[in-house]
Amino acid sequence: MNGFNKMSLYLTKKENCRICASKDLKEFLDLGAMPPANSFLKKEDLNKEEVIFPLMVYFCHDCGLVQLLDVVAPALLFKDYSYLTSASKPLVDHFVEMAKDLVARFISYKKDLFVEIGGNDGSLLKAVKNHCRVLNIEPAKNVAQISREQGVEAIDEFFSKKLANKILKSCGQAKIVVANNVVAHIDDLKELFDGVKALIGKDGVFVFEVHWVGNLIGDGGFDQVYHEHLSYFSLMALQKLVERHGFKIFDVALVSIHGQSLRVYVSANQKIEKSVDNFLNKEKELGLNQSKTYLGFAKKVEKNKRELTNLLLKLKKQGKRIIGYGASAKGNTLLNYCGIDKQILDYIIDTTPFKQGKLTPGTHIPIYSPGKLFQEIPDYILLLSWNYADAIIKKEQNLRDKGVKFIIPVPEVKII
Ligand code: DWN
């Protein structure tokens, strides 16, 4: 089967906004067709045709949601998943703190149920499994198995209203449902919220983190755009989504993870905190509800690409050795959009066992464990996991002492 037929097999093109069904949608950014960001290749797959999909971003003039309309089948993206929370210590630390905060705020008894949708390898729930009943709903079978090995029971299915009712029958109502870096990945948001409503009822809370669109167009980077991320949320758009399903956002916090993410607290009847109005006002001041804001962002992306590729080509002309740090999903958007391949990066290091020994999708750069770094110290390191820059730079101070320079690629190119 050729690439085009394979693409059409897994791709659905939406005509309507994912939240409000409006057709008044404006395309403002096109990163070009590329393979899914986590579809790392085994060496034996190199001669097979890679399936690629369009990567275009739209703004809804009615509800303000920034979104992809080209939807890649979840089974292709998530059934055998390369990403592990536990591969990034700063992320584990963040989720452990979040889990403990939520238990302190919303759990009253040990028998209370705490469910996580898309809990990956169980890193968050493991931290509180002695304080309440925990359940991980993780569709990737390979990852769900790791959760079980961590002592966190996992159901390896996609979350649905049907599964929610099954859990309700077998485990009772949930006091807390969490879904971190999941809501943006789901196309059928009605199915998600119907399922959550069944699970938490009137008394439970739904707390989720999503990458904040204000960071995407601000201090973060365009590389957070990839096929897994169907939506790029503002609180304004989220409020419209949540209220359509009979819930209210009663609290919100901006957290420094994955650049900056929104931690959103949702329930049927909790008292609404001032944080919600304060943040909505902040978003209005940033113009997150106006399409011209995103058109301006698209121009910044093109400039960012030019500056990064010019720098890398200049360094290669000078005979410099450059490697990548962190085979992240966002890194694959950056590499494919900027055309950065093995001519530029000798290899990439990554702490994730599933990724080591594989090659990056589209650009085919080999991925090694971090130990490779000390066999041949490079001149420059392109930080593909820039969202952990502080922790990584601190961890690799000895390299900097040896004169190795780090390149931060987005939103502007920086050498430190
Ligand atoms: O939404 C998603 C985000 C939240 O996480 C998922 N769809 C996929 C994933 O995106 P990502 O791969 O861009 O996330 P990270 O957490 O930025 O990926 C970091 C990568 O860097 C991991 O593969 C682990 C690796 N790493 C490393 O090699 N050394 C990370 C750290 C901190 C390190 O020191």
C-alpha cells in the first residue's frame, strides 16, 4: 500500500470546530506533512514507507479554540507508545506533588477512589496509592504493564462512557478523576466529559493539565504542535467546553511544566475561585481570543526556523559536532519542520528505554542512551527537550565546564 493510501486509511478531516461545531475556522500555521511525533523507527523498518499526515493549525472564530482538523486514528498514535513519564525526573516530581496536593484537598477516606485517565506508567498514582484507591486507564498495553509492575492497577483501554459505567459498577463513584496531557489528545470531547460525569457525579472533581496556548505562542515553541495534540487550549475555550457538558471550572493554576500548562479544576457544584476570572482577564489582555494574535505567531515561527537552520549550517561548515538531547515528540516536529537530519545531528540521546536503539521519524537520526555522550563529547548540544532546560543544564554542568555549548531552539535561538 503506498503512502497516500496508508494516510487516508488513518486520517479523518474535520470540517467543524471540536468544541462548538462552528465552520468559521481560519488556518494560520502549516508545518508541512510529517510522520506522527512518537512513531520512532526500528532499524529494520527503515526501508518501509513512513506514513505522513498534514500538520495545519486552525483558529475558531466562534469559541477561540486553536486546533488541528486533520485527525490521525488514536490506535495508530497510542496503542504501542514510546513515551514514559518516568523517563523525565522533573515530570515525575511535578506529578508526585500534584497527586499529594489533590489528595490533601479532595480525599477524605482511604476508600475514596482516585482515577487517572492516560496515567502512562503510573508515576502520579503510585505516589498516593497508600492514601486512597487508585486506578489507571492507560490504552497503551506496553505502558499499562509498567503501571501494574509499579503496583498501580491499569485498564489498557481508551476511556469511554461505556468504560466509565463499567468502573462505576465495579468500583463505585470516583472522588477525583485526573487527565494530564490527555484532554488535548482527544477528538470526541463529548465522550470524554460524558464518561467523567458518570464517574464523578455531583460530588467528585475532574482535574486536568493541558499545555497552555499562551505558552505556545509566547515563551514556548511551535514544536508543541504535533498530531497527538488536537487542541491547544486557552482557559476561555476550555470554559465553553466544560459548560457545554454541565460542569464549571472552579479553579485554575498556571504550572511550569511542558513550557507552561493550565491545571484546570472542574466540578458540578464547587464554589468558583477568583483565580478563574483573573486568568480569563489575563487571556483577554493577551488577545488569545483574536485570530490576528495567531497570524503574528506564524510569522515568528518562520523567523525561528530560519535562524535555527542558519546557525546549524554555519556550525557544520565550521566542522562542529552537534548532537540532540532528548528524543522528545516536540523535537520531532522541530526536526521535520526545519529539515534537521543526520547531516546536522550525529545522534540524539534519551533516557527512555523504548526509544534507545531506534531512529527518529522522518529524519532517521539514531537514538542512544545518555552514556553515548561520554564516548565522544560534542561541541554543541541541541536541546530538543528545552522544557527541562534548567534540570538538564544543571545535570550536565560538567559538559559545560568542558566547553560544550547548549542550543535552545525555541522560541528564539539561544546558545548558553
Ligand atoms: O503530550 C505529551 C507530552 C506532554 O509528553 C505527549 N503527547 C508526549 C510527550 O511529549 P514530549 O516527548 O515532547 O515530552 P517531554 O517530556 O518533553 O519528552 C522529554 C524527552 O526527553 C523524553 O523522551 C525523556 C527525555 N529526557 C532525557 O533524555 N533526559 C528527559 C530528561 C529530563 C532528561 O534529563
